[in-house]
Amino acid sequence: MTDKLFFDTDCISSFLWVDETNIITEIYGGRIVLPEPVYNELSNPCVQHLKQRMDILLNARSAEVKIILEGTEEYELYNKLIQGGKGVIPIGHGEAGGVALAKVYDGILASNNYRDIAVYIEKYNLQHTDTGLIMKEALEKGIITETQGNEIWNKMLARRRILPAGSFTEYLESLHCDD
């Protein structure tokens, strides 16, 4: 699979907050794309350390920032998604950037905010992943153990990341219930 992953702020921040970017770079290095609005959100002085960690990935070419240029197809969709209107529920800038770029470039949307983006995943037939699925993939590839996954998950929860279960083990068990 060579599809690019277009991360929203919440999903990339899950790994940045706990300084576990090695997980995403080992799986997706060179395919990680931040829409410019996401990079701008990371540039907030209150979370300057997150931007510094992201800049390390950018400088190593493990990730890139994609500017949404005025007059492009992705710009038109991005604007429609943030402004809302007839038949369009507005979403945040990071989510809108990720949805627009994933649609136009036929990539994968990496977002934890399923409630806000579900309608657009369906409408545009987007591939989607989130922090839990990325952690599961890291486990399957031997990048982390389940114990390490639980430790990372707990750190993410401590940093107020919204995750779908109280532990990584619970999350994995919930996936088996869906089979």
C-alpha cells in the first residue's frame, strides 16, 4: 500500500503528546501528510513542543505538509467543509483539510473524530484509520507489544486524548467482539 495518510490534529497529536512518533514513522514513514491547517494548529505557542516534534519528522522526510492552494479542488471542498451550509455540516479546519486532501488524492484519512467525519467518510467513500487502528497495526507488525501498547495508551489518556477504550487491551478485545 502506498497511499498517503492525511492526519488531522487529534490523531497526529496522540503520538506527538507521548513522544511515540516512531510508531507512525515505522509504519507510514514518507506517507505521512499534514494538511497545512493541522500544522498551523500545532504551531500554537501553547503546544510548541508538539510542533518541534513534528518538525523533526518533516526534516527527516518522514512527513510532509500539504498546502491547500486557493483555486484547487481541495480548496473548494475544504472551504465548503469549514463553512457548512446547505446539506453540509461544518467541521474543524484540521478535519476539513484531511477530508479534502484524502478525497482529492485518494488517500487515507487519519482521524479520531469519527463523530464529525463519519458522514464525509461515507459520502466520499474515504479510507479511514485512527489512533487505535494504528496502534493495532504496530502490534501486528511487532513494533510494540501489547504491554507497551497499554503503557502508551495510558499516557495518551493522561494527555487527555479521547480514545475508544480504557486500555489498549480493552480496545483489542472490543475489535474481536465486532467480528
